[in-house]
Amino acid sequence: MLVQPHFAYPPGKAPAVLEKLASDIRDAEGYVMVSPEYNHTVPPALSNTLSHFGGSLYAWKPSAICTYSSGQWGGQRAAMALRPMLSELGCLPVSSILAVPKAQEVLDAHGELHPGQSAGEWDAYAAKTWVQLEWLGNAMRAYKAVQDPAEYSRPNRAMSDRSSPGV
């Protein structure tokens, strides 16, 4: 469990592993969040890690949600918990969710499809999410080349940046 958020350290004073992860998050053009469903929501390790880094690192980038579970809903409850979290971080999730129900019947221990599963059907199903992610990523990249979003919507770098006027 991460205790002190990366953004709470003075600049350049966070542990090296956190600085590397922050750099990777900042440099990514988009995100694919893969999550099991844990007690009907996102696992604490994932939510803690996402929250550990400031939203300005994730801002103005697309994301996709991929979930799985041993039950019939394929982690959809975790996906619904991830949507507002990702939106608040600034990496807007695409509408299509790649959910894998009864994952133990779909994939083996090595991540390969079990016999009887149709690779073509799974590819077509996953393509909905990947096409949306690619389209949104290309659109965001193209628009950022014309207009830097930080010029008119400054990222929240300090807690006071979120405050309403007069607070």
C-alpha cells in the first residue's frame, strides 16, 4: 500500500521507483486499465496506485477499461467504479468496456483462450474498445497540436487549485 502520495513529496524528492512511475504515467499517450472485480468494486491496490499520482499526470489522455471476474458480469461493477475515478483524473474512458465474465472458463493460466472459445468472436468484441480508444487518442492528439488544453484549463497541481472562489 502506498502511504504518501507522489505529489506530496517536494519536487525531485520522491523515491526513485515513484519518480519512474510518475514519468511513465506522464509520458503515456493513453491508458488501458485492467482490473478484476474485488468485493464488487476496484481492488484497493489499483485505486490506491491511481490516486497516488496527481491528475495532472493523466490529464487530456484517453483510457479504456478492461475487467474480468469469475462471475457472470465480467467485472462490470469494478468498471462502473473506475469510470468516475478515471474521469476525475482527466483520462476520459471510452464508452465500450471489455469485460470478461467467467474468466476461468475463457482463459487458461497462461492467458490463452480455452478450447471452444472463438478467437474471432473475442477479437471482434475487443475491437469495439480498441477502435474507440484509438479514435479518441488520435482526436485528442490532433487537437492538442492545435490548442494546448493547459492554456485554458490549467491542471490541478495543488489542492488549492480545486477550491471554489472565496474558499
